[in-house]
Amino acid sequence: MPKWLRNVLAALCVALLSAMAVTANPPSAHADPTVATIPWPTNMGIAPIYAHGNNSLTAMYGNDCARVSLTDTTSSTVTYTADYATSYSQPKNGSDGWETTDCSPQETVGSDNTIYVVQQNTSSNSMQQRLVAINDNTVLWEQSFYGACPGFGQISSPTMGFDGNVYLIVNCSTLSASVWRLAGVNAATGATVLWEQLPSNFSGIVADDIMPYENGIAVANSQTSIYYYSYTGVADTADTFTPPNPSGLSVIVGASTSATGRTYVGTQEYTNIGGVWQFVRHVYYKDTGDPTIYQVSAPSGATLASSVQVTPAGGLVVGLTRSTGYTYFGYFDSSGTETYEVNLSNDSGGSVPSGSPVHWAVDSLGNVIVERAISLNASPHDTELYIDSYDSTGNKTRLFDSEAQFGTSGLDVFGGSLIPQSLGDGKLYLALCHQTSGTSCTSTATREIVVVPMPGSFDYPRSAAFAAQAGKPNYVALGDSYSSGEGNPPFIAPSDTDGCDRSPQAYAPLVALAANVSLRAFVACSGATSDEEYTGMDGEPSQLDLLDASTNLVTLTSGGDDAGFPAFAEACVNPATNCGTDSSAYTTAMDYIDNSLQDNLELLYNRIHAAAPNATVYVVGYPQVAPEPGGTCTFFTDSEKTAARNLVTALNAKALAAVQDLQNTDADFEFVDPTQTGSPFIGHELCTDNSYFNDVEWPTNYSFHPNADGQAAYAQLIADNVTSS
């Protein structure tokens, strides 16, 4: 059994046991007294923080996103990554004029620490936007919808789906027409996988208008309804619903969808009660497959608020107000019955300061994580910050007390409020300002990010989406032009301009679908030698930077550029030269293969194994491009056919030998041979009726490279090996 399969089975067992525990008896929260802090520059404000996987986060400052590694302990290590700035004092503009937009509704993160952030083109008046995927300082892809839109192509609410792809709203509206689209993009390549037009009266509800669940996407239209779409883009009209609107003046002001597709909706109705026009709020819910719309009744003497958050058990957490004006939340079970409620306005002899909001989020175990400030006296001003966890039965555990952290005197305020995405990796991240006098945070105050251990993993339902992805092996695709998809334009930005030429038609995305694996990164680069796959080329970092201990599956082709295949191809194409067995192009390439190639490949393979020790690595060989000698082929003489076939045979033999040496060290390496008996490439060489390769061209960029059929053949061959291992 390959390592990646053992790891995935282990992860599934853990997830199953966790799910069983949650269903049978949700555990109470247990406080961890260890609260870490990360220093932050005093002249840099912080708004909400997004928690990622792998102990990292993104903090917002104005229109900028700053990324922090939690292994760092000094402010000097705070760095920007999204727009290539080198310090927090520099403007966040890349050399191409793109700038990160306001991060709060414009970013999402994957379970593998990839950030998907919206950028604005500041070099023109087009208001053009794009979605950019960044992992560990590496830009994986850039996707702009400007060409597909009649309007500006502005993006909002990127969100991770349960299928591992990213979904977002694209505003294609013009001055004369309102056109909104639900878009989906492949998380590894940026290729569009869904492009559905939303109703003409669509108007989102800011951050909650896209709500993924197991089988698709629920979309909230603040004007009328909740729409459902499958991950393939099919509109589920049977489940689409409109909450009751007796006055005709209701709008949707909040919504939350569970992993099963149950959606809770908060509405605000402007209605005449006893001759007085006023706002009345209601909460409704509906399950997929059930036509009935249910109403959640407010507890006696209370009014439901608009903020609604679903729980893993199918229940609801919703804000409440009473005649006292105090702030409450109510915890409801799956039948819409209130289990308990909590007055959050008072604590420890103090109260929430006037105008200071209370924020909460639901974690993966169904705990309500609450952040609030409590003013303990009027003068001298003394405000403490509390973070509490309330389980499904109402038991409270204090997770953080700023007085215990910093002392009894002073003002403590959160620079950025808690949002659901602040919960990640079993921790809660919040920006805190502490000073010993005054009533507001000043430039002389101590600013830190507090890292508070919490009982759950991530916020819900994001935790459920990550759990769905955790059942698939993590796949990273490395390699040269045969892996990048050279010869199959258009290419993925920025590889379309830096020369790496990664194509959505390359075998890696196809393998991910066929073998049901999660393609976390596709970083193959056209022209890369085995050394350049390690060091990086064309301005891109090392391909191996995207590997880590969580990587389960790696594929690559390597060695063709080491052996001088481009020079050999040019000699074949150029009318003034030849590439036969007596040519210098052939003898030079064969000499390198015989004397140097295996050592270089083994060095690369060892580096891959060190970076991804738990991965099964599939080293993919090269197919025969030239047909057998004999017959008519305008591209090759018989001598050139023989030379081309000899080089492929020799190169594959050295790659196999290098793999076998790694296998002797217990490294999990497999060789995939495209020339083996039964290979889908057999019979599809150049000059055959259905060739799987691009014809010979000048210049030679695309020559001899697999076309779309060839990449599909590669995918079939690799997927067969992966699924049979």
C-alpha cells in the first residue's frame, strides 16, 4: 500500500472518529492556558485576521494584506506577499500595476495554506479585477474575468467549495445592463469550471452570499431568494426558495448553510404595526429535498437579530435583543427550539462599553466562540478583553482574559474584530492593543496578535469543507514542458508571460479528476532542467517549495532538457541541419544521457523525497514521438527516426535506474513508462492517422510536444498507475 493511501486512510479514520464523537456527545471546551503573542509594528493598524492551515495567517491593513508566519517572533519578520512588496511601509503595488483590494470580503484560504485574494488593476480606469492564488510566496495563477464579461468583471466573496475549488461572484454589469455570474475556478490552475448567470435582480448580502455545502453552492440574493447550484453548474430549481414576505418589503440580511445544505435565513421586514412603520426580523430555514420552509420562533420577550450561524448539528446560533437593550445570543437545536441563551452584556462586575460590539463564531465542534470587551470602571479607564467558549449545553470556558495576560491596569481593545475566518488550526487569532492610560489605542501602545488555543479546528462550515478535501490525497505536479502542457495554449497566468507555459489541458488537472486526488499545486515549467526544477527558473521559485510532509502524491517529467532535447528538436526542424544518428545533436545528447543524467536525476529525486517524505512520487517517462523507421514521414528521415527513438529509450532507462536506486532506500518512487506495452501512446506517433503530438514547427517551442490528446493519454496512463498502486 503506497504511503499516500496509508496517510489518507489514517486521516479518514480520525475524521470518522471525530464526527462520531460530535454526533454522540459534543465535548465541552477545555481552556489551554498557553496564549502566544506576535509583536506587530506600532505604526501599522490591523483589521480582521484570516487564519490559514499550517500555522500562518493574513492580517489586513487598509487595502493591504500582510502575511505572518507564526513561527516568527519579531516584527522584522512581518512581510507582504500578495503584491510583492518587501516591507509594510511600501505601497502594495506590483510592477504590473495590480494592487490587493480590501481583504475583509475579498479573500479566502485553502486547507493547504494557499491564499486566494482579489487584486485591482490600478494602472487603468477599467476597474478590472483578478483572483490570484499564492502559496508560500509562490504565485500559482492569476485569473481575470474581464474578457468573459461585458462589464468590468469585478469579483466578490471568493469561497472554498467542498470539492476543493474556489467559487465567487463576478459582476459583469454595464451602464445599461445588470449581469451577475456565479463563477467557479480550479484551485490549482485557475481554469474556469463554472460560469452561471444569476437572476437579473441579484444583489448580494456582502460576505455571506456564497455558501458551499456537500453537493453544491447556495447563493443568497438579498432581494428575494436562496438559489442552489450543483458543482457542475446545474441550477437546482426544486430547492430554490423564497422566505415568506407578507408585506412585500422584506429583504434577506443574513444567511448560513450547513454541510448538508440546510440554510438559515434572517430577513428584515418593513411593516406597519398599529399605524407605526417599523422593522421586524424573522428567521427561517429549509432543508434540501424538503419543500417546507420552517420558521424559528423568538423566545418570549425577545427579538431575533439578523446575524445567523448554523451549527454542525443542524441548529442555529442567532443574536437576540430584549427590552433591557442587552446583547444576547440564543443557541437553537435542529428543530428550531432554543436550548439556552446567554446575556453577553455583563461580566465580572463590568459591562460592555457603549457602542462596543460583541462578535461570535461557531467552531467545528459546535462551540460558540465569543469576543467582547468589558469595562470594569469609569476612571481610570480599565477595559478588559474576554474570549469565551460556550458548548452545545451552555457550559462556558474562558479562553482568554487580557487582564491575566497584561495586568489589571490599562485599556485593551481589539484592533480587528473576530470573524469566523479568525478560527483556524485549533487557534483563534486576534489583533490586540494594550496601553496603560487613555481611552483609545495610540501609536505608543503595545500592538500584538494574540494566539488563543480553542477547542475546535476551524470555523463551521469551513471545517466541514476542509474535512471533505482531507479525504483526498494532496497532489503536487512538478516537471518540464511535457508536464506543463507546452503546445496547448492558452496558458495559465503568470506562466503565459514568464515562459513556464502551464496549460489547463496538461495531464495534472486531468489526473486529479481521474484519480480523485486534490491537485494542490501545478508548478511544472517549460524548459526546466532537473536542477532548475529545484532552483527555479523564469523568475519563479523552486518547484519543490510547494512540497511538504502533507504531500501525498507527486508527478514529474525530468531529464529531457538536461539532455538537450530542445537543441535536438531544432536540429530536426531546421532545413540546414539534421538530427540523425551521425549528427552532433544526437551524439551530444546521447553522451550526456550515458554519462551524467542518472546522477542528476537521483539528486533531484532525493531532494523531492526530503521535501515530501510521505509522498508517493511517480516519475513519468517520455513517449516515443517519432514513428518506427520505414514508411513516409515528412518530418523525419529513417536515420532521424532511429535517433529520436534511441534518445527516448536511453533517457527512460536512466530515469528508471534512478528510481530503482531510490526504491532501494525505501523511498516511495514509481516509474511510469509511456512506451510500455498497452500504453495509450502506442500507434499515435507523428505521421500516424491520429497523432498525439504537435507537428514540427519553426520556431520549435511546440514541436514534438503532446497535444491535447497526448496530455489525455498521459493522464490515463498516470491515473491507471495511481489507482492500481
